[in-house]
Amino acid sequence: MKKTLLLVAFAGLALASCRKDRTCECKTTSDQPGFTSETTVRTWKDVKKKDAVKACQSYSSKTTAPVASPYSYGEDCELK
């Protein structure tokens, strides 16, 4: 009985510790002359790491305007 209670308590603690505040840092980049990069920080509260990684990666992008501009723009995001 003690082993079962201890196992249940440990499992509950392990699951509770998986969720915490996560921070995603995104840096905007471009090869356009005179472009000033910018850093954006997004914070999610009480989330699992795998969910935060997916959300953070969804903000990453890279685009190139086909005709209007020969320059590319992007946002590189990383979970901190």
C-alpha cells in the first residue's frame, strides 16, 4: 500500500513539473540594406515543452517577394 501511494505521489509530481512558463525568442532578419533586426519575446504560462516548441516553431518563417523586391525577410524563433 505504501509503495502504491508513493508511486502515485511521484507520478503526480513528475507530471506537474512538466508544465512551466516557456519563452520563445524570435529575431527578424532581412538582407535588405539598412534593415535593423528586431527581437520579439513571447511567453506561454504553464505549458509542456513539446507544446511550446511547436508553438514557437510556428512563428518561424522566411519569405522572398517574387517581383516587388529582391530581398528576403525571415523570422527565426528559438525556445529559451
